[in-house]
Amino acid sequence: MSARRTERLLNLVICLLASRSFLTAERIREIVPGYDETPSDEAFKRAFERDKEDLRDLGIPLETGTNSAFDDEPGYRIARGDYALPPLTFEPDEAAAVGLAARMWTTAAMGSAATRALRKLEAAGVELVALPDGLQPRVEATGAAFPALAAAVHEGRLVTFDYRTGAGTGEPARRTVEPWGLVVRRGRWYLVGHDRDRADTRVFRLSRVVGTPRATGPAGAVTRPAGLDLTGAVASYDAAAPGATAVLRVRSGRGLGLRRQATEVATGADGWDTLKLPFGDTERLADQVLPYGADVVVVEPAEAVEVVVGRLRALAAEAAS
Amino acid sequence: MSGATDHLPRLLALVPWIVSHPDTPVGDVARQFGVTEEQIRKDLDLLFVCGLPGYGPGDLMEVVYDGDRVSMSNADTISKPLRLAPDEALALIAALRALLGTPGLVETGAVDRALAKLEDAAGGHVAGAELAVAADPTVAPDVVQTVRDATTAGRRLRMRYWVPARDEATERDVDPIRVFTSGGAVYLVGWCRSVDDVRTFRLDRALDVEVLDVPADVPEEARERAHDDRVFTPAADDRLVTLELSDRARWVADYYPCESVQESAGGLVVTMRARDDAWVRRLALSLAGVARVTEPADLAAAARDAARAALGAYAPDAGSD
């Protein structure tokens, strides 16, 4: 946007905030600089419509009304009480948490929104505290997907986006989803919703959304199911809940990563210990056990032995390239 | 809306901030808003010509410079910050919720109180129920808290740390420099006194941590070097490893920093830098059957040998029907 248009919008905001009465479009055209440059009534109308829309998009509470019952043309004003952020006080530990939170974004759009929010809080009376340099929490970059999906969830609108499946062909596929909520788990963002095409609840990882999701249809069209467990949906998507126990033989002093997750460790006399390890998915158990090579042997269950041996054979049989 | 999303909101935040922070050096204002000093000067030039209808000397906002310091007056109409826009409220609220996913990094109570105040100030633009956090920490909160405290207080840490590539626990003293999170894991960057160099530690591998009553002593050049957000900084003499990933192993391209990623008939071909041969062997084993190392040939051969050695522990007919 040109500096001239920004200037016109800023003057418009100031003018509408300063006025106690409703100002008609015609009056605004006369007094706010910039509109005099519009060459025709039609051009003014278009420019003014666009400006009103921009102000509303920015969250500026533009009121429409008439000053008396005899006015037939509506006017505009901005109520100061609705415009301004009310005075706020934060305790030092709350201010520290907010300051730290504002550092978390790795994408420019969310980062600059967070920065602006902090400056507004300060102007509203919040005293931010100096944070130690050494603390840098981060959330995964999600590009344009995050604000777009958050808005769709909030407005209850159907949303369409291109999605790259983790284990798929790599080509993004168009998905149409009734969005229910966003979940952050282990630094990653997920959307939980009803996938229209697959007619089922689905979890989507935001970093796999390609481009900007588009909200379609009316607001309020999406209803969240009662008793929805957002975090539960994501947890079950991410990893099968441990339901079974594996028995492993682990060379003494080795397999430290597995020992930390074991529910039971029995020390053997032969230089090998026996571990009991809870697991959910057999393939994932194999992923965990395989890196230890000859230091860990799966004893039970038989299907886990089968998977581990099968994968080791596949690797052992690879042709040298 | 296009450019207005950033420019007008910044101006509307800039005025109240300068009004409430008079006599601030322009450079500091620029840093606070995360833009260049030149941009702030342009913003101030624009504010200079805006104001109340009439637009005479008494109507326009006044920007007053004292040397390099700036103050504003005659800006009463917009001297209060605009309420948080949806994206601004979202940026703070979502990040605060994400912080809750790493217990120990901040006081959970303070985050909860800050969230309540911000959700109130956001006036229903962001509803907490739509943004959930799965409190599923990968690291014990007390470990994170101990490391955080040592980092902010500048104390030395004694750590028993598991090195997966060698599957062994090592004891070392570390002078903390900073703590960051990435992909849900929490990392400590510090001056490791056992090797006299900067090292990055994943805190879910810290078996024990203890704060020593010794001030941290980090060489200045190391402190500067440590401000790189990557979990792993490849060095020029690290070996370039080529991996063929089947669809089941596509996640590797998301998870590890790759130098190149190419689609291929069966999945992906990626290259990555590795400092430690043992690490590559471990990765190849964990991906047995779903991905293969093709280069360098000696590492591919080492992985095959390790798989054969591991198979030796199973009966010859194990895994077959």
C-alpha cells in the first residue's frame, strides 16, 4: 500500500475517533485529505468502501448510525471506548512469560504480530521485564497456515488446503476439512477436524500444509463435537499408546536409551540384562531397538522378533553400491 | 488486504508507544518494533502530516526530536493503543500455550495467569478451547528447570549425559550459554569443559544434572559462536552421506537437516553432513529395511556388517515361518 493511502487511512481513523457524532460519507469526503483526489463519485465510493473494509479487518470498531431520526443517510464513527485497549497490569512473572512467548515464533508474520502486541501492552501500562538472553523456546515454523487455520477454527468455517502426506507419494493433495481446533505438541502444530472427503476425523500437521489455506462457506457452519478431546486425537495420531510389553536382552552397560524407558531391569550373570519395555506399535519398537545392533536382542513378542530380524536381513542383504 | 496489514497497525501502535515512552532514541524505537531505523524515520515523517480535521498547526500531531531522541505530542486521539488485533492476540496466546508444553522452562502458574488476562483483553477473538496444548514433555521438568536456573544465574552444571552414537554415559562439566527448544526437544548450548569447546546437549539425554557452586566461565568468542539456532552446525570436513528413503522413511527429510532432498521413483534421496561415523551406522540400523545408505561406501558396508552381527544373536530360523 502506498504511503498516501496509509496517510489517508490514518487521518480517517483520527477523524472518526475525534467525532462524537456520526459523519456521513459525503462529509468525510470533504474533510479527510486524500479523498479529494478521487476523480469521480464512483471512484470515491469505491475507495471509501475499501477503506472501511480495511479498518474493520484491522479490528477497528467502525460504527454505523444516524444522529437523529430525521437523518436518512447513515454516518460513521469510532467509539473510543471500544477502540482502546483497556489499561492492563501484569505481575513481573506474567510479564516474563509473555516476553518469552513473543520470542517463540520463527515466521516473520507471527513474529511481527507478537512484537506489535507487546508494544501495545507496554503502551497500555504493562511493564515488561528484561529476559535473560539464554532462553530461546521455539515453535515450528508453519508459514501462512497457522493464522489462516486459527481464523477458520475461530469463525467455524470450512477450510480447503493442499496437504503433503508424510508417507505418501509426496504430491500434495487437496483436502476439505471442518476445522475443530489446533494443538501444539512437542513444538509442532496440528489441526484436528473432520475430513469431508474421507468422512472421518483427521489430524494434520501444519508444516505439511502447502500454501495458504482458504476458508469457504459461511461462518458458524462448523460445529465442534461435544466432549471433543483435541490433545487425545493428536497423541494417538503421533504414536500408538503403549499397550503391550516387550522383553529385551541388553548387554550390560549398553542400551542406555532403552533402559530409561524400561519398567523393569533384571541384571543377569552372563553379562546381559533383561528389560521390560512398554510399546504401542511393533514397527516403532523395531525403530527403537535396531540402532543398538548386536547389543540388544528382542525376546518377546514373536512378531517384534520377526519384524526386527526381517529388517536386519534386508539391511544385511543390501548390495554394495 | 495487502500492505496495510503491517503499516497502519504499526503506526497505530507506534504513536501510543512513543507517547508513553518519551525521549527514546530512534534506534531503540526501531529495535522495539523490529524494523530498521530508516523505516521508523519514514513512519515519523508520515505521522507528522496527520492529525485532526483542519490539519492546521494545532491539529497535526507533533513529532519532537531532541538530538537523536524522539517524543510526540498533540496525538491524544490515538494515544491509546488499539485493542489487540486477532493475529496479535493469537501470536501471544498460542505461543504462551506452546510454552506450557515445556514444563520447567517457565512457571506454569504465571503462564496461566498471563493467558487469562490476554484472553480477556482479546475480547473473544481467540478462544482458549480452540488452541490446545498436549502437555507431553520429552524431558523431565526438573531437569529443564535446573538447567534454566543455571543458565540464567550463570552457574556451572555437572551432567551425566548419554551419547547415543556410542551408547555410553559420560560425565562432564558445562558452563551454560543458552537453552533453546526445537521440534519439542530442549537443548542446552554450553562450553563443555571436558573438550574445551562449544557443545549442544539434548536434555532428554541428560541422566543427571546438578548446579555447581561455581560461576560459569565462557570464553567471549565461544559465546558469539554459540548464537546459531541450528541444532547441528555442519563443518566443512564432515562427511556427506547419501540416503535413499522409502516412503516409510520420508520423515527423515523433515527431522534431520539435509543438504539436498530429491524425489525419486521409490521415495526420496537425501544428503546430509555427519561428523561421526558411529552416528551414521546407528541411523542406518534404525532405518534398516526402510532406507539405505548409498554413500560413502565404507559407511554403507559398516552398517551391513553391524546388521549381520546383530542377526547372529537370533536363531537362524528366527523370523521365518
